[in-house]
Amino acid sequence: MNQCTGLLFLPPPAYVTRLATPDRPMEAGHVLCELGEGHDDDHAGVLWDDDANDGAVWARWDGYRRCLVGLPWCTATDVEGDACGLFAGHPSGHSWEVVDPTQEAILAHLVQEHPHLHRDQDGPDSS
């Protein structure tokens, strides 16, 4: 499934901006929804890991509100044992099922332009 196209402009809260230093300014930025398209819940984009609580801080938003919330990681793993990169209880598919079409288009272009750099998983260069 394709990745949701939800986008949030997120200026840092005033209390966070006060913690900034000249060499580490706090700047506003855009957050992309990481869920699969067509989800029925708030949009969600991870902001930073929260290792102390075995999760991450996520921006959650809809058309009317936005918030930052700490959420534990999803415990699902794929057949190779890779963990889902979304939060526990997320709507739509797991992170390995969500495809960013822009990233896929860039990868296809790079493979076409530089086939000698592409490692086919079933080919002789695979590890």
C-alpha cells in the first residue's frame, strides 16, 4: 500500500525553543504521515526515539488539532525478524507494507542509471 500523503507544518513549542543553543537552533519543519493511505485514525509521524520508555515521540494530527505523544513501538516483526517502525496499535499495515512512491521512483531511476551499483538479492553480488 502507498504511504499516506498527510503533511503537518510543526513549529517547535516555545518551551522547547528556549532550550535551543546557537549551535543547535530549533526550527520549524514538516512532518509526513508514515501510515498507509486510507487509514481511519489521526495522521502520525515519528519525531524522535524515546529509548527510556521503549518507544518514540510522535506528532499526531487531523484537520483540527495536533499533539505530541509518547507511544510504544509496535511489537510485530516480518518474516526476516525486522521490527515494524510504527507505534503499537497503529491503523493500516505495518511499516514494511507501506511504500513511499516517491522513494520507490527515485530507487528505480538510480537502478536504471547505475545498474552496476545495484545488488540483486538473488544475484552473485548478494551477501
